[in-house]
Amino acid sequence: MADGDRRAERAYIGSFTAAGGPGIVAASVAADNGALTVLGGAADVPDPAYLALEPGGGTLYAVSETAEGAVAAYRVTGDKPELIGPPVPVDAGGPTHLTLFAGHLLTANYGSGSVTAVPVRPDGTLASAPSAVLQHTGSGPHTPRQQGPHAHQVQPDPSGRWAVSVDLGTDSLRVCTLTDGTLDVHREIALRPGSGPRHLAFHPHRPYAYVVNELTPTVTVCHWDTDDGTLKPLAEVPVLAGAPAGDAYPSGIVASPDGRFVWTATRGEDVLSTFAVEGEELRLTGTVTCAGHWPRALTEAGGLLYVANERSGDVSWFAVDPDTGLPRYEGSIEVPAASCVVIGPAADGA
């Protein structure tokens, strides 16, 4: 994207209030280089660790990653997110991710190992209670992390027909449908035992999905069949060129809008890895420092990568080489206990 071609954009950063985070932080996104400038914040709910923005940019949704578990909606037409309505319990513990799907807000509940659907009203506000809670079952060989199910992400496929939940505790993916407010499992796909799948990213226009694994520092490449709602694992690729020097826990994964590159973030090693997409294969081309400590989440927007570095308490951004896909550090802002970044169009009035 050429300088000056950006629409007015806003960034919203989640954080762990229990670890000293400020709640939700709103920031402007510079039109020329994507730099962030803090505008305001909101601390209405504890641990708003993951956020989702509706496509028009006017309503922001947040999980409350607590033992009780809740979601909240915010108007974001000004510099400070404004809570609209009380937080809604998700009837599950430890929600770590959320997404909009088929007129509902879905949450992946790590603590309970389930997925919750909360209806979204036409004005963007939330219904007072969930319409469904889909409980996962199963376990894995890695103790104590896999003694039971731990849903870590739920993500729509590009067609909008299916929602895929990623379960670290059961080493599996569940392709789900949502009909009349009810969630059902269409198909469950097993990954390698002990891999610990955490997050998934779809290729923007080819039939592939990429699953980053937390318990082994790898990415599983899958073939995705939209018509049948089927994922088929094809290969598992390391996110590091050699053996980890210490802890290595992959967290986030994103694909470039043109489909040429995939990036991952790995905590402990504190690096971003770049992969070239070559047909149905991924080829690791390089790693760079995340410019902080413990990169919990990774976002692509406007040709840049944004990284929430939880333990160093900052959000860093990187320009991306258009030929190689390799990131180059550009700057950062301080956000204690940062946990995620979402970027979208600034709403009317913002």
C-alpha cells in the first residue's frame, strides 16, 4: 500500500489488568507509516485479553478472561471506547478468543474447553445470555497442559459458512455450524498427539489453513475443503531454524493478504518467523526479534505487522519487505501486559 493511500484507521489493544495492564487502549494509526499513538482507554472489565472489531469499525467486542468469563461490547466512535450494556456471562471459564460469526459473537473458552455463542443485536449490542455453549471433550499426552479440553481460538473460514475451533488440550480442530443459535460439530480433525494447536490462519484465496502449535514449535499445514467442511493435515513445519535455546511457545499466526507469506510469533525465543508459501508447502525463510519479550499476539494490517509483547509491556510494529516478507522493526509504544492488537477503519465520528 502506498503512502497516503490508507483509510483512517484505529488500533485497539487488549491487556491483562491482573498483571498491571490498563484494560483496552485505543490508538491512532499514522497514514504514512502505520505508527501508533495512544488516544485513550477503558478499564470497565477485568482482563480484556482479546478483542474483535466489527467490519464497519463502530463496535468493539472484548472477552473478560477470568474464571467466570464474560464478553462486553463498546462503541468506538470517539477516542475512548465506551461500554454499551453490561458484560454478558459466557457460561464458561477463561475465554481467550472471540470472533463474529453468523450474527453471533463466538468465544473460545480455554478454562472450560468450550465454545460459546452470544447473539448480536442489529445495533451491535449483545443479548443478555448465550444461545449455546458447545462443550469439547478429550485430552492429550502432554501433562499437565492436556488433561482436558482447552479451546484456544474459534475462527470463521473465508466463506463464512463454517467456524473452526482450535483445541490445545485435545490436539484437534472442530469444524462447526451455527443454526438458529445452536452450535454443532460438523467434523473433528485430529492433529499429531502432543502438538498443542493454539491458533489457525486461512490462506486468503487458496484451500489451505495453517495451525500454529504451542506445545511443539511448529506449524501444521492443512488442506481446507470449503464444500465438505474438512481439514486434512498435510505437513508439520518447524518455526525455528534449529533447536530452541530455551523456552519456545508459539502464539500467533497470520497470512499476508496476497497469500505469499505466513508469519508466526514465538514466546521465549521472542522471535517472528517468516514463511514463503510455495504451493501446499511452507518454507521458513528467516526469523527476527520481536523487539520485546513474550510476543502473545500478531496482527497484519496495511502491509505492517503489529506485535503485542506481554511481559515487556509494549506493542511493536514492523514494515514488511514486499519481496522477501521479512519484517523490519519500525517503532513501539508502551502498553503494560499487552495481549492483542486489532486494527480496522476508524468509525464515523472517530
